[in-house]
Amino acid sequence: MVVLRDGMCPGLSEELVVALRAADITTGTWTNFAFQALLAIRRVLLAQHTAFPVSGADLYEDLLSSTAILSTGNPSLDKLLDSGLYTGELTELAGGPGSGKTQVCFGVAVNISYQLKQSVIYVDSTGGLSASRLLQMLQAKSCNIEEQMEALQRIQVFPVFDIFSLLGCLHHFRCVGLQQASAGGGSVKAVIVDSVSAVISPILGGKQNEGMSMMMQVAGLLKTIAKDFNVAVLVTNTVTRDGNGQLKAGMGQTWSHVPRIRILLQRLERPGSTCSSVRTATLAKSSRQPCHLKEEFDLQCWGRSEEQLYGMSGKRKLENTEPS
Amino acid sequence: MQRDVSSYAIAPSVKVKLLNAGFLSAADLCDLRPLQLSKEACISQEEAVEVLQAVRCEPGQERAAAGRLTALELLGREQELGTIVTFCSALDMALGGGMPVGKTTEVCGAPGVGKTQLCIQLSVDVQIPACFGGLGGKSLYIDTEGSFLVQRAVDLAQAAVEHCGLLAEDSEQQEALKGFTVETILSNLFLVRCHDYVELLAETYLLADFLAQHPGVRLVVIDSIAFSFRHDFEDLSQRTRLLNGLAQRLIQMATNHNVAVILTNQMTTKIWSGQSKLVPALGESWGHAATQRLILHWDGTHRLASLYKSPSQREATVPYQITGQGFRDAPPSDQPKTSDDPSVRQSGSLSKRPRTEEDQSTRT
């Protein structure tokens, strides 16, 4: 129901609004007052606010022409994701502390801004964005300082530290569109939110009854942004253990239905090597591939150049690049 | 586009009344005066004024967009902010120059490994004048355990002043040295004593005002966060919520006021599939709170610092020692033996080290 105001639709004039208000009707519901006028108003309002059915063939054509697949820069992750992040979808990275979620977000941002020459919007809620690490990754890809600076300029950072700022930021994107919000070179191809759980977990649970609704508002906004602007949305989340000690993504059952693809990141517990940068990624939820696929990858792969990556004779690297 | 009324920072009871009166989105509230709104929605005039301020029609979304910057600008800002040295060169190298300003760092460790010593050292080091490579800032020390000893701070301050005195070469440095004495160091160190978690939370709410009044503060130390939250807390999920909210406020303050925030945490034993491990306390979700995590642990009789989580540095383990003058590098002859010596436990395992009589006497 919406508040009635003059000019909302052709049949709704000032006198009609005043008359309705006198009858104590401030919002649009049914009465038998000037039946024809109300019927006309209803037709117009319905036409303005309904969704239209689309045929499957049109939808498929639309998808083929507008969806892009963005590589993450890491061949093992690309294999898990069925060649990369799809635009129009929400992908989630879940993992414990130090499992590499932020590093994967950096890698994706650098790959899109340098390799694909497109803009990236990075919403940072943990203070974990380190521009010097982004520069390090870019320096491994190219020695040209101008190219590095250009790539850095294509990454727009929005620091938000609480749920209301996050909602305000996402509404801002939706209202003014991502192009104006980013004002960088190239069109925006990805929105990265690191991390969603940091702003939502303080309001979930206990005697607060608004937490769930705010969480679902964030979910709705992210999905709308992904669909309307044709961008890939990547979010990060924490993990918890369920009754059997199995890892699962945080923020509860309701949130678990929101992302289309979910990847769980874990450290490898190997005796003897403590400071290793190898991580395992498990596909926990996907609409395109069988679940529970596992891949190992090295967090340092984004910080190394192509020759170093494929020239390495380490056993781990050979296993990953073997043809399947 | 219309933004839902429920997504604004308004009190829940007021939101319910607004929704019942039919105001679903910001556009509905645009043209109303406070008197009209309070009559329509049956709320008081003050509440109506607050609602209209929160929902003001030139989007408050501009506020969110105003904080934005490109990664290039962020790079320049990071390089300007600098780092706080710890006087242990191996640790400084592992951290990329020292403790980063504008981020939160968590220091975890078993009792007696040197967390408080590191905190006091950093409170002194942040005051090193800019011409010596320091930040020339003040520090705020929030003490919850009562482990801050002024005599120890005096020892560390004297050692730092002597160290800078040896380094001073040109006239600018000599001039700066006159302003860098034990008295000035102690007067630029603000100390707050909190006795329970309520006082600690209240202090973090007041921190924003304090930092606005003292813009020279570059370091905030909370030693320790675990102490007040670990006992007397029946509702663990409430503890998690409070801690997460606290972490967000701290990182917001670190970013907005350009301070380094150091938090100290204790260790707890986790029993899991038949093994026991020492892990940082306060739960797994707290692990995400700090931007960087440093774990201090023992290896035989040697102290090691491991960088466990960092957005920009590789993981590394470095040795250090605590001397009469404070936190320093471990002497090279005392390096821990290699892992094929069976008598030494691997540096990776954080199992509890039995305390011997010798260690008790060598603790400073």
C-alpha cells in the first residue's frame, strides 16, 4: 500500500485526495466511492508496479548476450567456479580467520582491473583492504608504472563499518547506478563486499528483532544490483561448526539460501610446514557443478608473474596443471 | 527509487508506528512537517523530528558515497600514515615496517610471553620524533588487568631516549631530542583503568570524543580485551555480539582518526578430535575481528612471534627477546635449533610449554 498523493496517476486529482482523506483513507485500498475513478486508478497503479512475464527463449537470448564470465586469475578457483564469476549472480566465499578470503577478493579485483580493464567496486567493512598488497600483485603482472596506477584507479573503495552505512551505500548504488558511483574508467563489472558478516553479526540474535530483516534487505539489494547492472557480486562470510563438527557458512539458515555459489576456504594442516600459503577450496553450493569438489591453490599465485607460476617445478603446481 | 523506512537508523518502536500509519518508504515522508508526521503516526514531536532528520530527502546515501576513494588514493594515504616500530628488527620486517596505523592488530599469547611488554614498548615507540623515523604521536593505554607498571615504562622510555641520542646526527635531530625525554614520554601516555566489560564498552563509546579532542594520539592499546569478557559471562551469544560490535567500532575509529589499535588476547585450550591445541580465546568469530593477528609463543626457552593473519604480509615466524631495555631482537647465537633435533618441539605446535624454575628467574 502506498500513501496517496496528488499526481500519482492520471485519475488521482487533488480534490479526490482531499475527499478520500476526509473519509479517513490515506492509503490505497478498496472502497465503493466513485467506483469508476477508482477502477481507473487501480488499473494504472497495477500497470506501473507489476512484473511482466518473459518467455524462456527471450530470457535465454538475453542471458547469452549480457552475461560475462570473469576469471579470478587463479586456474584452480576458475575450475571450481566453472571458469569464473558469472555476472548477474551472487557468489560467497566462506572461511575461518586467515583462510584467505580477503586475498582471493584482492586477486579477483586486480585481475578484473588489470587483465580485463574494467572497474571494480570494493565495499570494505573490516578495514582489511591494503592498497600496498594490491600494488604488489599488480607489480607482479606488469612493470609499467602507468598501467599499475591506472589499474589501481579502476578499483573504487567504499569503507562502511555498520549495517546502516552498508544499506545506505547499496541504496546509493541502486539509485544513481554503478557508473556514476564509481566514476572510474571502464564499466563496473564486479562488486565485492568484504565482509557481510562483520556488519550483520552484531545485530543478529538476542532480543533484537530487526537483525533478520536487515540481513534480508542487504540480500535483496545485492541480488537486485547483480541483476539490474549485470555485475558479479562477491561476498565473504565467516564459518561455524554444526553439530557434527562440519564446517558451514555463518549467519544462519536464512542467509545460506541467498548466494548462488558458495566456496569454503580452509587452511591445510600439514605437519612440519607452518607458514604455508596453500589453501583448499571446497564447492559447497553451486547450480552448475556437482558439489564437494575440492581444489588446492596457493595464495601467492596472484603475487607471482606468469613465468614464475608455470615454470615452478613444485609437485603441487604440476598436479594442478595436469590435464584432466 | 524509494528506500524502505525500515532500513534507516530509527528506533524500532517508532518504525512500527510509521509502518502502521502507512509510511513505507522515504519518499512518503519527504514533504511532511514534524507536526503533521507526529499527528499521522501518533509519535511525539521529538521523535518526528529525529525521523525526518534520518530520512532527509537529499539522500543520506551521499554520506556513504562521500567516504569513497580509489585504490590509488588509498595507497597514498597508507604510505603517509606510516608504521610504529617495535625495536625488534626481525618482527618489524615481518610486519612490513612495524605495526600499521589505521588498522587493528591483535596480539595473542600465553601468560608471560611478553604481550604487555610489547604494548608498553609500542606506547613509547609511537612517540619517537618524526625525524628519527617515528610518528611523534601520543598514545592511549586502556588497562583491564592492572598489569601496566610505570617503573617499567620509565625503563623503556630511558632506553628509547638513549637509543635516539646515539643516532642523532644533524641539528634537526638534536633539536627534536630536547623534546623527547622520559618526562615528555610519560606525559604523552594516557592511561585508563577499566575494571569490567561494561566500563570497557563505555570507554570505547567515549573514545571517538577523546580522539577528536586529542588529535595527536596515534596509538590505542587495549590490554587485554579477553580478561573482562572471559569470566562472569553466562550468555555466550551475547558476548559474541558485543565483541563483534566492539570490533566494528574500533576499526571505524582506526580508519576515521588514523590511529593504530592494538588488542591483547589470551589463549585457551581447544580439545578437538582427541588432540588439544592452544588457540586464541574469545571464540572463532573473534578471529575475524582484527585486521592482523600476531601470536606470541614459546619454543623451548625461546620466544617466537608468528604472524598468523595479515592482508598484506606473508606469514612468518620470528624470534624475539625481552631485555632490561624492552622488546628486542633475539641474539643470533640463541636461535632455536632446527626441526630435526628431536628434543625440540616443532615451532608450529602451540602446545603448552612446561614452566621450569629457570624461566621464572629469567622473566623480566
